Amino acid sequence: MRRKNKAVQVAYPAILGALAVVLVYLACIAPTGRWGIVALGGLLPAAAVIDLGLKAGFLCWAGASILALLLAPDKFCALLFAVLFGLYPMVKSLAEGLRKKPVEFLLKLGYFNAAFTVLYLTMAAAMLGSLPEVLGSSVWVLYLAANVVFLAYDFGFSRLIAVYIARVQRAVQ
């Protein structure tokens, strides 16, 4: 899709961004699974990166983040997308472009911990309210569990990207 005209290079990330906003909004009204639904929204900037490059991914993320922060009734879900799941596809792409596994993992974990800290410091009550009580008892337990879950998320995210490239990308082009 890289050879498409300028209209496609703007419209495609915009459409993906609109779908991401819909997922963030659904996360706001869902009784459970809010983090998972917002994480699904992070797949849409990844599709933009795969099909059109980093610039399109950043465009999709920025538009979706601004709209989600303005329109979503629960600002925690919008901030979760803006700070963590929506931006992660571009961070992942840049880190994995280095082709050095230890450096990749350090960069990805560094990004995650920075984003998680921003979320924790700005929205601690909302974050802790959506987690099991045992995780809210100690900050180090919370960070340890969050890092383990993040590594599992990164592995699953890589698998979903592979499925997208193998099955969906051909249908989109």
C-alpha cells in the first residue's frame, strides 16, 4: 500500500484512528475487560505502520488520542490508549528495527515502565480500582506483575501482527 496516492496515505490512518476511538469508547462503557479492549485499539496504529510506515502510525495514534481524550466519558481509558497502547506499535517498530534482542527488550520495557508510571501517577485511583486488590497492596508487586503481563502482551502482539501480515494485509491492499 506504500505506493498509493496522498489521499490514501491520509485517509487510511484516519479511518483506523476512528476505529480506535470506537474501541476506546466501547472500553469506557464495557462492564469488564476495559484494558483488553483498549489494547485491541492499539492494533489499529500497528496496521497503519505495517501498511504505510511510521508516519502513518503516528498520525493514526495522534488523531485517535486527541479524539478519545475529548470524546470518551472515561478519561482513564483514553489516557491508557494515548500513553500506552496506542503509541506502543511505533515504539515496538523502532525498537525491533535495531535487530538486537537485548536492546529491544530493554527499550520496550523502559518505555512500558515510563508509560505505566505516568498512568500510575496521574490516574492511580482509576488504575487501582480496575485491578485486583492484591496488586494494589504494594507498588513493587504491581510493577512486577505489570512487567510480566507486558511481556506476554508483547509476545501476543507480535503474533497478531504476523497474522495481520499473513491474512489481512492482502485483503486490504
